[in-house]
Amino acid sequence: MTKKKKTEQTNRLRKLPVIYKITAVGIIIIAAIYFIIVYSGKSEINNNEEYMFRKDGELTFIDSTGTVITKINIQIASNEFDRELGLMNRKSMDENQGMLFIFPDIQVRSFWMRNTMIPLDMIFIDDSKTVLNIAKNTTPYADISYPSAEPAKYVVEVNGGFCDRHNITSGAKVNWALTH
């Protein structure tokens, strides 16, 4: 083998790993672009499904005399993801619908309205299922904190003004049953 041919072969071998590196980076970039395009399309569909009301049960409000005040269909938020998502990005909710947040412990709760498009009444409930306090007609998109008056285990969110329309006050009781 001549010195010239040997040098050419050595140079080709040195360049080969660079070509593989460039090819690998190109494939990774193409795969990333594909993933972004495919994933963004799927997440849009999933987000629309997540923001639809899902009936998990029925909740009853009961006054201090034991008389049923009203009943609503509820969507349950019992895991961290569902509790964080709550009713964010929902454009509307029927009058007879609400979300029940179930927490694993009892403590002072504080909710806000960031990314929440509709005014809500937030009903804070203790572990005996008694209404502690209500944050009425909360302001959409506000970063204001709405706390419970005492440690709470549950929170029910309904449309703003719901509690006034149905005369739900502190001391009322709640009870619920799951539908599945």
C-alpha cells in the first residue's frame, strides 16, 4: 500500500465517526420534532377530555334540622393531579354540578383561582362532613388565596352564587355516594 493511499484511508476513518455523530444528532432532532408534533396533537385531545365533567357520584347538602337542601352531581378529585387541576380551564359548569376534593389529611386548606375561568363558591368541610366556611363568588384568574377557617378534609367547588341561591351556610352537612 502506498503512503498516499494509507493516508487517504486513515483520513476516511477519522471522518467516519464525525459523520456518525452528525447523523445521530440529525436523527435525534428529527425524532424530537416528530415527538413534539405527535405529542402536542394528542395532549390537545386529552386536555379537552379532562375538562369535560365526569360524574363520579352525587352529593347532598343537608341543613341543621336534617332536611335535604339540594343535591348535585360531583366529579371527585382524590389524587394530587386531579386536585391540582381542579376546575381550571373549564368554560362553564351546569348548576347541578360540582367538584369534591378529598384530601388524605386534615389541615387548613387554601385555594386560588389561577387559570379558573368561572366564578366559584368554595365550600370548606371538616372531617365530620360539616361546612366550616364558604368563599363565595371567587374571582376568575385571581391569585388571591381563599383559605378554610379551620382545618378541612374536603372542599366542594360549585358555580359562584350557588350557596346563596340554595341557602347553604356554615354548619350545613354534606353526604355523598359514588356512582361507580
